[in-house]
Amino acid sequence: MRPSVAAPLLAACLLASAAHAADPAPEIQRPAAKAQATGVVHSLRQIPEACARLEGAFTGDASQPYRYSPVRTSPQCQPRARFVDFDKARPSVAAGWKLNDVIRVPNASCPSQQAVVRVWRKPGSAAPPAADGQGQSRIYLQDAKQQAAGAAQAASLTLFAAKLDVEGKACR
């Protein structure tokens, strides 16, 4: 690489890593995921309370090397949380959001590159359901339908948002 190209690239990498260095420690600590091949769709994370899972795949496209999307797990699932757009929500600790999880997925065909998905959670004001005799918090269909009918209930739901970054050097 020519020095005139390397300096701005190095500055951009340092700036990106400095921005994420200020992130708080995530609530969930996990090692990097198993390396994934290009074109193989894989689950990143389940968010049962939002009736969603995050799926991703390396694309092989230099302009967008990785893509991910939230996918509804079941049409019958009654969400107790919502997955919202990261850019609209703009999660931050100051706004009451918590860094919930950092998922790192190495690229099997390009070991110097990895996808990093940061999942943020904003706790709702609704109290979690009480534990039953078996120590489980259960939500029954009729109760969930009554809660969903109330517009005020929706405002108190827990929110989730995720941001994708691709880190490392791209391979040719």
C-alpha cells in the first residue's frame, strides 16, 4: 500500500476502534462464534422476548461483506419486547440503553475479517411476570392478548436494537 493511502486507512481504523473502546462491557460475555463460510446463513442470536432471531451471512461483496436481519421466530409468538431500527433509536447509555451483547463472527474464507454485531437493550417499565411454583415466569395467551390490547402497555416494552460493523482487513 502506498503511504498516502495507508495513513487515512489507519486513521479510520483507529477512529472506529476508539469509538467502540468507549462502549461499556456487555451484559452477556461470549467468545467469538465459529467461523462462517461465504453465503451460508447462520443464526447470530435468539431474542425470545421479541419473538425474533438475528440471522447473518458473509456475502463475498466488497462493498457490503456481511448482512444481517432480524427474523420473526413464529407467527403465534406474543412479543414482550420490540426490535427497533438502530439508526432511529440511537442507543446510548445516557438514554437508558445497555450494551447487551457483542457477537463476533470470523469469516472462514478471510481470517483477517470479522462481523461484529452489537446488541443494545433498553429495559421497559413493565415488571416481569411473577415466578410460578416451579420458579418459571410464564405468560399465558389470554393475558398476553389483554396486555397487547392496551396501547399504554406497548410503550413500556423492552426495546432491542443492533448495529453491524465489519472489522479487519478485507481479502481479495
